[in-house]
Amino acid sequence: MAIATVTFRRCLVNSSEAGKDEAQIGSRVFFDLNVGGQEFIDVYADVTQATQEEGSPLFVTPPQGYDGPLNLQVFQGLVEFYYRQATGNSA
């Protein structure tokens, strides 16, 4: 299996494209992805969280702009860690 490197670029919090509505906060995390030497630039994943529940879990979509093999559980954990650090959301 190839090694993947994720380089996070930015996070748009309360992004309407990522599913923001009255019941949930939708955010979009942008990053570059290098898989086995192949570069995928400005790939993104959407992150949603219920707005009414403190400490509610995050839902992270698979990366948009890359459809190759990926350990989705590890990827989602990395995005969640970055999102919580970027937003100060330790819930």
C-alpha cells in the first residue's frame, strides 16, 4: 500500500456548500494529498457537527477530488484532529 501525506491548507467554518443549516454546522477542510508520489492539489472534505449538542461527534466525508485507495478511518481521524485544532473545538 502506498504512503499518503496530507498537507492541510485551510478550513471554512459554516460553509453553505458543506451542509450548513439550522440543525448542523457544516465546514469544509481543504488540503493537498500526495499518494505514492502522485499529487492531488486543493482536495477537500466536508465536516458536519450538530449545533445544539455540545460534544457531539463530527462526520467527515471522504476526500472530494481523490477517488483512489485510502484508509478512510485514519483519514477521518486526521481531518477531525485538524478541524478541532483549527477551530478551537475540543468537544
